[in-house]
Amino acid sequence: MRIVVIGSGVAASHAALTLLERGLAVEVWDIGRQEVVPEHPGVSLHGLKSTLEAPTEFFLGRELEALIPPGTGELLRYPPARRFLLSRQDPHWPFVSDDHFKPYLSYSTGGLANGWGANALAYAADDLRGWPLTVEDWVQDYATVARRIPIAGPPEDDLTPYLQGIEPNQPPVALNAADAWLLARYRRKRRGLNARGVYLGHSRMAVRTASFEAGHCDACDRCLWGCPRQAIYEPARDTLRRCNAYTGFVHRPNRLVTSLSARDGRITGIRYLDLADNRLREEPCDAVFLAAGALGSGIIFLNTLAQSGLDLTAESEGLMDTQVVKLPYVALGRIGKPSVERSFQFNRLDLGYVRERGVDAWPRYLHGEVLHLTGLLYHPLIESLPLPTRWGKRLFFALKSALGVVTLFFPDRLTAGNRLVLEESTPIPRVRAVYAAPTEQRRYWGHCIGRVQRALLTLGCLPKGAAYSPPGGGIHYAGTIPMGEGPKRCNAQGRSNLYANLYIADGAAFPSLPSKSITLNLAAHATRVARLATMA
């Protein structure tokens, strides 16, 4: 029996490992571009300036592409030294237009998880409201994922009632001075803030922090540039490496899957572009697990429908992403305080806003990440100040230890009109993404933003506006082949309603998108789909 998992990210790697643990032979197909291995482990971000032979190229890029031009509104780009993101100029970029939705894609082994922010949260019962399954259906799979992935977090804090499902197996990421100051302020103001539904606590991160473990986090401040100690979980390095220990595992890179061939309600083969010689080929298979990311899986499925001759419109059932809103602030009590040279670069604190009971809002829990500045490229922030560069630099570094941002992740639901539309089928599928947030969602955003900004004032922090990411900027894509009734959907076990041997093992199957980080839940979903799949 030939079982093929399409993709190599979090969902694909956990589906493959689960199938291998069942004693089945598995092939993983992906495009397989490789990330650059970080150099000089043990050297901090600032230390690289005097260690690297070409530090300017590393930090700013060969063409100085890390320099953000004024007027763009951007404050941060992935460093040019990271190469996991697919460029819009790539000949295999699948979108004909991104006017409504600006997607991020990766053709690297490991996918977008090569650059995720490491937040590891499980869905709760309220998050899964309206799904054809419950949290109890995932208990076994969350436990399996927790054995495979390091989870750094506290034994208990004020967020524990809302962030259950996964027990931390590593100590929490160490706070820096600004984090500790804010958490102490929160504890003094806890009663009033909790009465307004605001809670603060340690982040839950997929990071090795235990000092007795090899490669544990040493706060080198290089997370965004790729952890040189391999402390942050990555599927290509961790889960796929476990797959390699099985004799029945084969990784086949350089394969850009374009569609699946089908007959009599079953998938019979896989069509792909062989990137080794740029030729289109087709190979037979017995079962397929689609795990190329919600966008990639949706594109492959739509092109399969188009080439099968079925009387179905070449549009997906849905398209979802979390709306990301950043709330910058100045912690007034931290102005002029010294900043630290070494720190974990991603968020070390989480914030939760819980809607009052009786309000028919979904979900009740809205998740936020709290980040105080560490080592980054600060020129966009400095140039945004209404001062000459020299004076702006002095002011910025006087304020640096007081600057922070709360990033809120707003949930999404399947909404009529939000979809992928297949524009070209051959030889390489091209799609158009159509997306717009409904008015009621925008009202919800405004309510929550106001509550969090008032909480910041209570904590002694001065909030300054709100920065909205463009649609697609949340990078928590879901819902292109969602669970539910109809030929372009799947059942609660991830099996396609149209093809008996096709399984939707990634976020394409999610019928709604809660506020919490999607990544850990992708791993649990893929594990469950692979665990329950029948190969008859």
C-alpha cells in the first residue's frame, strides 16, 4: 500500500509520524527547499556584529532589502538571512492577485513553522463550539503531541483556567526586567482587572528551557534569525527526524503537487511538477493525506475538482485567518531604565481577555501576546519618530526599555464570499484569494481593543493607537476544505466527503478559527486524522 503525505510542516510531519507508529509505510512529498543553518551558537545577536565575516549582509541583506523605506507602514520584516518564505517573484507563486488577501507561503521543508513564534496553546471546549467534535475527541492526541514537543510554561497562573489541554513539560521562559515589572503591576491590580475580564501570565512556548537538556534556550536574542541552539521546536528538525528512524519512511523532495487524479470516488494518483527536471509527472497511490497548509491543500483540492470533470464550481468552501492587531504602549515606570543585552526574543507574557458570561460572543477567550523590545533592527521605529534621525535615535534608546506591544489575535469564521477561486488549472494552478471581514467582526474588534487599552492604562502603560495587519497577515490559515456537509468538505475524522481515501490533515479542515495559536492544534488534528484513518 502506498500512502503519501503531501507537505512537510507541523501537520504533515505529525500525520506521517503517527502513521509510521501504526506500522505503515509512508512517503512525504514536498518541494523541500532548505533553510540556512544558523552560525555561531552561543553568540548573542549583538555578538554577531563582531563575529560574522559579513555582518552587514547578514543583518541587512546583500541588496539591503532589510531596510524598510519610509512611508510603507512596515515596522518589521523577516531577516533576509531567513529563506523559508516564498517570494512573490518566484515562478511557482500560485496567486494571480493578492489585492484582498496577502498570503505568506513556504516551500521549505518544515513549511511556515520554520518561522513561527513558538506559541503552543490547545483549543478549549468554547473554542470548538460548532465543530462536529469536542475537546474530549482530542485528549489522546494532545497528550501524544505533548510527548513529542517541548512545552515551556508555568505549573499554574491566572491564565491556567483558559489555557488547558496541554501540561507544560519545561520551566517557563525567563522574564526580563520589563516583563517582571508588568507582571508585578498586574498582581497588585489583579482584582479590578479580573473583574473586567483581563488576565496576565507566562507564555506557553514550544521551547526547551530545562537547564539539564542539551540545546536549551540560552537567551541569545536570535529567535527571529533562527535558533542556533535548536531550542525552539521545528517540525523539519524534530518530528521529521523521528520519522527518518523508521525503515518504512521515505522523504521525496522537489515535488510540486498540482492535483490528484480520481476514479469512482477514490484518489488513484498524484500529479506533480518534478522540479529536478521541470517535467510534469503522475504516480499512483492508495491513500493521500493533504497537509500542504490550508492554502496549499485548498489549491490542490480545487485543481483536482477542475480536472476531474465534476460539476462543481472551482471555489473553496471558505478562507479564514486571524486578524492581528498590535497595540503599542509605553510603560511609564520603565522610562530611562537600562535594557538587557540577552533575552528570549519572542513573547514571554500572554494576556487573555474573557468576555462576560451571558454575552453570546464566540469565542469567550481572546488571546494576546505581550512583548517588550529586545534585539531587533530598530531603524523603522526610529525613523517613524517626528524628529531628525540623530535625535530620534537618542529618544528611542531612552525609551527602549519602556516600549512594549500587545498583539491580539481575533478569531475568524466561515463567511460567505471569503474563498479561494481557481483561475488557471494547468500546468500549474493559479488562484485568487477573496476576503473581507464582516461588519459585526469589526465591532467586536473595537470592543476588545478598547478593553485591553484601558487595562494597559490601569497597569501604568500609555497605549498609542492600534496597528492592523492586512488580511492574510495572521498566517493562521484555515477552512478551505472544512468539516461539514457537502462534496467540498470533510467529516469529523478529516476524510473527504468526495474521495474515500483522501484525508484533510491540516487547517484546511477547520470549520472555524479560534483566537489561540493554531500550530499545536494542527499537530493534534493531524495526529488524530492519521490515528483514525482506515486504509481499506
